Amino acid sequence: MLGGLGKLAAEGLAHRTEKATEGAVHAVEEVVKEVVEHAKEAGEKALGEALKKAQESGDKVVKEVTEKVSHTVTEAVTHAAEGLGKLGQ
């Protein structure tokens, strides 16, 4: 009879251990899920900020190049006009 009680006790302990393990696994899964979500959000935010800065930098470069080309073309046209004016004299 004591063997039967021991067996029941062992089965009960095994069942409780299994349930506790399942609970622990579930808790860890939830923590991992939350950490991954936070990492994803942080990564998306960092990527968005990097893209915004790259866009701003690109806009600045385009503006500077446009101004330089415009200035260079204006200078070339002015010199050409001056040269033509001298030829006409």
C-alpha cells in the first residue's frame, strides 16, 4: 500500500513540476516577445531618424550643388557676353 502512495505522490509531484515548467516557459515566452517588440520599435525609430538625417543631408548637398552650378553658369555666360562685347567693338 505504501508503494501505491509513493507512486501517487511521485505522479503528483511530476504533474506539478510539469505545470510549473509550462508556466515558466510561458512567462519566458512573454518576456522574449516583449523584448523583441521593444527592440523592433527601437530599430524602426533609429532607422527612421537615420533616413530623415540622410534626407536632410542630401537636400543640403543638392542645394549647395545647385547654387554652385548656377553661379558657374552665370559666370560663364557673363564672360562670354563680355568676350562678345569686346569682339563687337
